[in-house]
Amino acid sequence: MKFAVILALYALAFYIGIKMLRGNKRKQHRLWYGLILAWCAYVHLCGITNTPHLSVSTLYRFLFEDAGRAIVQWLGG
């Protein structure tokens, strides 16, 4: 039930946003708006179910955090 309400609200936001982005020259804006909204819905639903998901910080956690720890250890910290 919770999923249905959340998806309905995202669909409503998508519909309202697309209606506001009228015109021929706004096709790329509508595409980006839809992609960003889909990404937000994905992260939101994964957060509710505690499902592991890709996010902006995933790259940092898997690459740079380990490299940072190795450098600190190498420097004697």
C-alpha cells in the first residue's frame, strides 16, 4: 500500500512537471526531469525496504575510502 501511494505521488509530480515544461525546445528538459524523478523514486523505494542500492556515494565508498585508508596506513597514521 505504501509503495502504491509513493508511486502515485511520483507519477503526479511527473505529470505536473511535464505539463509545466511545454514547448518544442523543452524536450531535453523533459527527458532530464523524468530521469531525475525516476532516480529519486528508485532511491526512495530502496530506502524504505532497506535494499542495497547505487547512490551518489557508492563510488566514494568503494574506491576512495579504501584508497584513503591505505594512504593513511602507509603514512603511519
